[in-house]
Amino acid sequence: MSTNDMSRRGFMTAAAGTASVAAAAGTAAAQTEVPEFSGYLSEANLYSEDGVQDARGQEELTISVGAGDNGLAFDPATVWISPGTTITWEWTGEGGAHNVNTNEGAATLDSGDPVDEEGATYEYEFTEEDAGITEYRCIPHEPQGMRGGIAVGDDVSTIEVGGSEGPAIIIPDSALALTVATFIGLATTLGLGYFFMKYGGDYEE
């Protein structure tokens, strides 16, 4: 094996190691905090831990009633809002007659008797008194998974989602910026080194 071959192999190893560090930093940065809803929503249609819609700061938000393939879901199933936000539930007309009713939490949601009229709406303005997590349901279709959740305010229990499995790697913003700058510097240096290793011999006497 020639010296150039060994140098090129060393270059590839170093480049791969640098890429791995950058990938690990990116994975850690991809983790997101979302409200921690109870197990009641584990069977909710269209629900996933990383599917919480963060609508904090918005004054208004609309949730579809009768969503999904069978019309037995709220969409989005879970939202995170600020006090002062008004949510409008709007019926799609699918899945039969539905209503909106609190299962547990500070907000008292009650749209009345179930209706199946497309375009019907129910509004509720969330205030500071509703802070925390409220979980609700369509009473007729609760057993079929028609359930939803609303987190109000910043002072709610949260969990981290996304990123790789295993212990989370927390990288401060300043350290992350330094890592990116280092990666760019290494990539530039390695690129120049590879160029001179590959073509430098052509100029030797």
C-alpha cells in the first residue's frame, strides 16, 4: 500500500468521524418538549406524542370534529395554546352525531347534545383559570377513541420527543455553535489536505 493510499484512507476515516459528531449534535437538537398528556389519550384516534400542535401565541384555532378515515376523531387531537386563545370546534358531518365534553381538567367543555350537521360549531375561550391540561371526548364515540387534549399555558408537565433512542444528549446553544464552526473548519482543512495528497505528487520532480 502506497503512502498516498494510506493518507487517503486516514482522510476518509477522519471525515467519517467528523460527520458522526455533527450527526449526533443534530439528533440532540431535534428533540422537542411537548405537554405530557395522560394515558387516557393513548387510545385516541390521530394522537401521537410528537404530533402535538404548538399553537401558543395564536388568538384563534380550529379543531375538526368528525375527522379521520371513519369520522371518529378530533383533528388535531392535541394542541398546546396560550391563555386567551379561542378554540372553535367545527363539525365535518362525518361519523355520526358528535359532541365536545370534558373528561378531566380545568376547562369546562360542553357543546350540548350530539349533532351531525356539517358546519356546526362550538367555541370556547381559554383563560388563566383553564391553565393546565384538559382532556375531552365525544361522549357517544369515546369507546371508539374519539378523544382529545388541550394544554393551556407554559406551566404544564412536559416530556421530550424526537431524536434517537436512549439517553438524551443535551448540548447548550453556545456549544452547538462551536461544534458547527469546528465541523466547517475541519471539513475545509480535510478537503484541502485531500486535494494536495491527490494532486501534489504531480508537481514533484
